[in-house]
Amino acid sequence: MERFGENELTHFNAQGHAHMVDVTEKQVTSRKAVAIGLVRMKKETLDIIRSGNVKKGDVLSVAQIAGIMAAKRTWEMIPMCHPIPLTGIDIRFQFLEEDAIRIEATVKSEGKTGVEMEALTAVQVAGLTIYDMVKAIDKEIILGPTQLLFKEGGKSGIFRRQADERGFDHDEG
């Protein structure tokens, strides 16, 4: 089996073909993951979002719902993800500077596999929804970076990204 650093790449079988990891023998534990992402745009676009004057509706409310829906359906979009009964999803937005929105998704579960992919998917889809809602007034929106900030639960324990005050890795955002 191929190796990556100290960790085996678990989505490949002995023949090197993709497969869904068997979690049958894993213990059920509390799982939590937090992912963050940025959506950068023109100051004027951000001002319109803040004012609530976007013709399509409340941008952040729609993006929040889209992110929650995406987290719940991650297993349908990412081929090797397991369907996971999620116990909590929280998506928050913060206006940064004059041209950016920070998206933070926290996903929780009691299960046999982690929820990192669900948190990352929630952030990405929330960002895409913001883009979709204001693309008529700003096609220069930039999505990203998006990254895992924190995860806990399972055999690998706790992961915490070393990040700046906005929550982003120093080399990324």
C-alpha cells in the first residue's frame, strides 16, 4: 500500500484501486471538525450584502442553509465518504476588512468516522452560494483559501492548525 509520511493512504486497496474504507470495527466516538474559508469581493459588493439590498434575498441566510444542506449530503458528492448521521452543524459568517467574508463551519457527530469533509464541504458550498447570489454585480469574487482548522475524535485524536488571528495558516490567507 502507498504511504504518505507516517499515514497510509487508506482509500486504496491492496491492488491500488480506490475503495471505501471499512469502518465496521471502529469505535463510535464524538467527532467534531471546524473548517474556515474566505470569500473576497469588491468593497461595494460587501456593502450591498451588509445592507441587505441584494435582489435575490438575504445572502448570508441562504448561504447558511446551503452550507448545512451540503454538509448533510457530502457523502453523495465525494465518492469515498460515508453517510454520517450528523448531530450538529453551525455555520457562522464574519465580515473582515472591507472586502471579505470569513465562513466558519462546525460539524459534529457520534460515529465511526470523522466529519472533516462535511465541514469543508459546508464552507465551500456556502461560499459558492454567496458568489451565486451576487455574481450579477461582481464577477471578480475570489473563493478561498479554505482549510481545516480543527478536528477531534477517533484514533488520530486532536488536530489544531497553527493559524493567525483570522484563523488562517500564515502561508495561505
